[in-house]
Amino acid sequence: DIQMTQSPSTLSASVGDRVTITCRASQTISDYLAWYQQKPGRAPKLLIYRASTLEGGVPSRFSGSGSGTEFTLSISSLQPDDFASYYCQQSKTYPYTFGQGTRLEI
Amino acid sequence: EVQVVESGGGLVQPGGSLRLSCAASGFSVDVNYMSWVRQAPGKGLEWVSLIYTGGSTFYADSVKGRFTISRDNPKNTLYLQMNSLRVEDTAVYYCARGIGYFDCWGQGVLVAVSS
């Protein structure tokens, strides 16, 4: 199975900050990577797919980059609504696997 | 509006069975790839199973041989039959649409396996 490792596990930031979350794959996955946002008690929400394509309706302050084994999710100017957990997910091979998550907190 | 709604969760004893349902609206399950993803309490996300439009199915090793994904096209509903349940299957189970990435998720349904 492909292991996905996110860093950091927890990130403290303030409104207006620019933040970056990293996701590393244990083997190359090309650009078969998605990012999700999840708030407590809610379902995950797709933010980015194919490493850098923004899902419709997602604010442009979110961006993704990377290919191969290293990927990043950036938020250019944090808004209060952005404080949540974030997960990466690979779809290069089955089983699909997720990173352990990054909790973004104030 | 595109949405999915899960049902069928509950408390079950180890070794028991449960069938989850996922009713879709705004799209047809037979022309979309559909998955189940679960999340144990306080933990991360784990992909469980996927069904292709053509009917092929795929499973995580942790559930292979115990869980079965299926769909009823006229009812526009996805199912997950879960047998031989274990304590470690306790989780919120989400139904999700897509292959490669999941663009539509249900609200989730809790399955608790305990004696």
C-alpha cells in the first residue's frame, strides 16, 4: 500500500496568515492526489484534485502543487472559516490511502 | 441538487451483520463510481470499497471477504453489506461519489460494534 504522510500534524496560525501543508507519498503517484477539508462532525469537502485543480466553488486562496512524491496545499490568507482538518488522498493505486490529517488551529 | 444520504447504522455485537444504504439524488449511481469511506472516532479517513460503473468492485484489505458493496439502479441506491463485524470496524461510514477523488459526500452514519 502507498503510505501518505502529512506534516505538520497540527498547525497554529492566525487570520490573514499564509500556511502550507505538506503531503509525501511512499512511492511516486504522479499527480493522483486530492485534498479535503473537514470540520468537526461534518463530512469531508473536496478542495483540490489532480494535485492542483481547484474544485468548483472553492475559494482561490486555496492552491495545490506537486507531483511524484511531494505535494503541498497552501492557503494564501487564512479566513476564520478555514480552521479545520485537512487530508490528502492518493488514487494512483488501490487501496486509496489518506494522510493522517493536519489540524489547522488558531 | 446532487446529494447522497446514508442510513442503516447502529449498534451491533461483534460477529454481527449490518447493511448500510446510500440514497442518491441529482445523479444516477449506475453511471457514477461510488465508494464507502470510514472514519473511526477521533481518527483519520480510511477508504473501504469502490464499485465501478461496470460493476467491478474493490476493497481495502481490512474488510475484504467480510464487506460487499452493491447498488440497486432502479432505487438509485448504493449498499454496503457488512458481515463478521469487529470492534475495529466502529466508525462513521460515508458514501462518496467519484473515482480518484470524491466530490460528493453524505453526512455519514455511525456503526458501533460492541458487546
